[in-house]
Amino acid sequence: MAPVGTSSALNVLVYHYLKESGFTHSCFSLRHEGRLDDDPLAKQAIIEPGRLIRVLQKGLLYLAVEAHVNPVSTSKGIQPI
């Protein structure tokens, strides 16, 4: 799957996370409310289990590294996680 850069790609990841976790009603609702049946990305994407968690972990790690490398951002009120 391509990098998560669009709301459509994020919806697909959340959909698969809900499906993996057993939240069938929420999964069903997101699929229909987000119109994932009409999205070509949702039809062709092969999502490995745990992909959303890995993307979130990498994002949080990146934010922590960025906060430590660039201490100027902490002086503006942005606190590291």
C-alpha cells in the first residue's frame, strides 16, 4: 500500500484495524459512510495485519525525534510526546 497521505488511505487503514479488532458494526458503518466500496484504493489494497498501529508508532517516533533534534519547537509551546 502507498504511504498514508490521503484521507482515503487513512480510512482504509482504520477500516482494516476495526475489522481485525472485531468491531464489526463500526467497520460496517465506516465502510458505508466513507464510501469505501467506491474507492479503488480499498479494492486493490492488500493490508497486512497491524499496519495502522505501525504507522502510528512510526509517526510518534518521528515526532519525538523531531522534538529532540529541534529544541526551538519546545520553546513555542509544542511539547514532545
